[in-house]
Amino acid sequence: MATIKDVASKANLSVSTVSRYLNHHPYISDDKKQRIKAAMKELDYTPSSIATQLRSKKGNTIGILVSRITNPFFSYLVDAIEKEAKKSHYNVLIMQTYDDKKSEMNMLELLKQQVVSGLIMCSVEGDPATIQSYQEFGPIVLCNETMRGSLVPTVVTDQKSAVYDAMIYLADKGYQQIAYCTGGTLTNEGHGRSRTEGFEQALLEKQLPFKKDWIFRQVHTSQDGNDVADKIFSLPKEKRPEAIFTNSDEVAIGVMENMLQRGYKVPQDLAIIGFDNQPATSMLTVPLTTIAQPVAALGTEATNLLLAKIEDSSYEVDQSKLKLSLIKRKSA
Amino acid sequence: MATIKDVASKANLSVSTVSRYLNHHPYISDDKKQRIKAAMKELDYTPSSIATQLRSKKGNTIGILVSRITNPFFSYLVDAIEKEAKKSHYNVLIMQTYDDKKSEMNMLELLKQQVVSGLIMCSVEGDPATIQSYQEFGPIVLCNETMRGSLVPTVVTDQKSAVYDAMIYLADKGYQQIAYCTGGTLTNEGHGRSRTEGFEQALLEKQLPFKKDWIFRQVHTSQDGNDVADKIFSLPKEKRPEAIFTNSDEVAIGVMENMLQRGYKVPQDLAIIGFDNQPATSMLTVPLTTIAQPVAALGTEATNLLLAKIEDSSYEVDQSKLKLSLIKRKSA
DNA sequence: ATGAAAGCGCTAACAA
DNA sequence: TTGTTAGCGCTTTCAT
């Protein structure tokens, strides 16, 4: 591999001149530019971005943390982030947490080591204070996540009112007994807290009953949805909910699959609301009523915000692009 | 940020000793080990992986090229690769090509610059000779792709016979007029060539008719599938195909969606075969007959092969894990 | 078992 | 406008 030194000697110039050329410095005569260009071509020279990074402390890759890339919500988010980052010549390093703190710490260490120049967290597992403290090493932006009382810049939608609206929609349709799924543990912090607040507020306002048997924690996949349906339909008929609010379309699909296999009807035996409006949910056996998230906008806004922080400029998130909407179909 | 030098002076040792400690060198006395450990903790020291990389020429990130991460086939592939890479403490840098050579070249340059220590190409756009030449800078593995006459290590399934089998299945069911979708351009090289060979062989053997109007190129998304259906149903009834072989479930779903909206029946008016066996395809209005790919195995095998090359050892791909299978459902 | 010193490929004062 | 030089943080001979 040719180095800047090789280019310099081939062009009969000093390395600094070549370096200046590389960095589009002004004040460099045209004939030398030509000589440098020729030497580079001849040597098939590519600058070592590792060396540049060590010296200049500037990198061009950003980190993305997601819980599972196979969840379409996250793959669309990553898609938007990668596209937007590429526009500014940044690469993306992806890490899946699978809800494990350890991977999150790995990524935070990459920020500390300057392997990534900034970090978009689309999933947060660890302690807010720890995460916050890593901002010392580079900018962090939370995307579709929040942390209690933290000062980490955040790009979020109003999930609470979206869930509230969906619940009111169910109640107004006459559904009283509503089950609820969350990816989190239903403690005061953590996953899906704002969604749960919307759920609780609607319950309160509409005076709907709340049963522990109708609450399901840490459900994520369609397999989990299947298990949820197993539990619901093993309940005596009069103790079953009339509708279920799920935290993702994948879960909703699992519930539906299980029901259809048992010969139950959607929404007659159990109405289902999904979350995400994933492709194909309009094409299911029973088209899914669900909440659409502005996923591309979340990704681009988070990226622009992060890049602004990395480059010490400022960016105003356009909140008007970040609206959720209830997609009414047949399942509820 | 503390450096190795800071640690050394705090521990009253030379940087070399600290470096040895970092690299788990033998022959280093216990008391010094303790002093170093203490100094590191006190200074909250993390080695700069950039500096290490510059000096040692060894990195720990691998690159992945995919055409679109939102295609579930690729997100599951990335999932498998990331998990497997993580086991050996490698990070993954992802780039989407969106079928554009430029992104592919970007990634190849990252290999040249040693930003990534190796590359898994799950999508290939550029000229084989060019790609092959980049192996000089680091190992490349093709995953679910092939290149005519190239010496790039490859992990693939037998797509040709899977498509052939699916076509025979259709023919045996009585479907004679079969349309065909490809992501490529149907030239002799490039995308989906081996699938097309299976298609052609079945056509020949079963003496099925071939019509240009039934061939669709460069279709990828469900929107493309919708457009394909538009074209088919704008044909006079007697000139329409009886079945369609699509190159992905997304496309198949688009075709189906369009048909149902027009009030046509699947498979009566047009039988559909998908590709990928994506989640939810069993739950569609008309459950989709499709070809399941061993996507997790493709990912882990490609990763193990690449890591072996990076670390100069060898790995034998287990071909028995790489079988395709036809999933028979209602759509064809 | 430990240290001194050279240098990976590049950038950025400082001079000229 | 160009060159000289001193590092960035680390690894790795070569001594001791």
C-alpha cells in the first residue's frame, strides 16, 4: 500500500503539500496539483483513514444501537439513518442489543475510543446516569426512546397520546375489557413507559376494568404473541378480554395466527390492535388495525441532529414530521 | 482521555510494560500487573483502538454490503452475521447499495483503507474483475451471490434447482403460462442469473410457452409487484399468464394486493409463488406458496468463512445447512 | 522481566 | 506557496 510519503517523493514534493492537497487547502499551485494527482493515480494511492483519524481526531462513522434489526420498525429506521448519514459521507456501525446491557456498553466504549464519532440509540437498556456520562466522549442522540430526567438530546413522537387515542377508539366501539402488551416490564422507567401512560389514562377516563391477567410484559416477537394468545384462551371464557392492544405488529400477528388456528374469529372473539403499520399488515387474513409511526422521519431527524452535534452546528428537529396515526382496518 | 503514557507514569512503569499487559504478554510480574490495573481504573483508561489499528494493522470490524436492509431477507442475514461476528468480538459496518455501484465502491475502498478487515458482499453490482482485485487488501466473501468465473470465496444455495422444482410444481398442477419476475436485467451475468437458469430449464423440459410480456425485470418492492399486476391485467384476458413466479415475497404481496383490490381471486385468476418465506406470509389473505431460504445459516457460514480468512485459519462451509425448500400454501 | 526508542501514516504549527 | 518537524497513541524490536 502506497503512503503519502511515496506520493510525495514520486511528485518531488513534501508530504505537507500532499496533505494540503488531500484536505483541499487553498494556496497550492496548479502544476503541483497535477503532479500530485498523477503520482496518486500511478501509485493507486488511497489515504489511510485510520491514520487520519488518529491524527485529526475526526472520524466518519456513527454508531446505531437497535434491539433487533429483524424487527421491521428498526430495519426501516436503520435504512433512513444510513441513507441520511451517507449524504454527509458518514458510515454506520450497527449493533443489536437483544435487550442486553452488555452490547450497549460495548457500543458506548466504541464512542469512548472514538471508533464512532457519535451514537444514535434506538434502544436503551442501561442506567441513564451511565449513558449520560458517555456524552463526554461524543454526542449521543436518543431516537424513539426517552430517559427519565436526562439531558441527552432526544427525537421522539407522542406515543402516549397515540395509545390513548387508540384506546378511546376501542372503548367507543364498545370494547370494555382490554388486554395490554408491553416490551418492557411495566416498572416506572424503561421500555414503553409513555405508551403505558396513554393506556392507563384511557382506562381511568373511560372507567375500564384492569386485570393483571390481561397484562403481558416483555413481549416482542410473533412467538411471544402466540404465547400471549395461549394464555388468554386458557382463561375461562367469561374472564377473557374483548380486545388486545399489542406493542408491535409482529406480536399482533402472532396473536392472530394462534386464534385462527384455534378457529376463533377476529375481531369477534378478540379484537386486535397492532403497532408500526408494517408492510403486509394490510394484507393479512384479517387486515390489521394498527398505529403508523413516522419511522423514516425519526431516522432522518435523529441523524441530522447527531451530525449537527458532531460538527458543532445546530439543528432544529421538525416535530411536525413526527406524528403518529391510527390506521383503521378490520381487526379492531 | 487518558493514554497509555498516563497509565505508565501513574504506575511508575514504562509504556512498553503497560502495552505488554494490554496484550496479555507472558512474563510480567504480579505486583506490576496490580499497579497497572489500579492506574487504569483510576484514570478510567480505555485503549484507543484507532492507534492500535494504525500500529498493528489489525482491526475488528467487518463490512456488510446489502442492497436494502428493509428487505427482510437481508435484515435476517445481517442479524445472523452480526450475532456471529460479535462472538469473535468483531463489529459490523453496514452499507446499502440500493443497486448502485457507487456504494459498493465506497465499501471496497473501506477495505483498502483497512477500516474494515474483511467484507461480506450480500449484493454485487460492480465488475467482477474489479471486485476480485480488491481481495489484495483484505478477504471478501460473497454471500448468496455469485460472480462468473471469479475466485472470490462464496457461500450459496442451489437456487437454480429450487426455482426449477417450484416451476415443475406449478406445471404439474396444470399451470402452463407462467410469468417470471427478476431483480436483475436478465442478461447473462448479474442478479438472479442462477434462478433464471432454473426457470429456463423447466420451461424447456415441460415445453411451456415463453412470452416477453410475461417477463418482468428489476422488480424488488411491493410497489413494483403492484406495477407488475397492473401490466398483467391490462393485457387482454386470453393473453394473461396463469401463474407468476416472483423473486421475493414482497413482490408477491404487491401482486396479490393489486389483484384483490381489482376483485380477482388467487390462485384462480393468477397463481403466485413468492421467494423468502418471510414472516407473516403464512398469514396473508391468501397464504403464500413460497421458497424458504436458510438465511441464518447463510449468514453464519459466510461470517465464519470470512473470519477464518481474516485470521489466516481455514473453515469448511457446511453445505448441508444450505438447503432451500418449497413451502406449499394456498396461493399456488 | 522491564525499558528506550523507532515508527505506523497522517496533520498542523512554524518557518521560510 | 512550500518544506521542516513534532507528534497522535500504540506496538515492537533491541537492549539490559
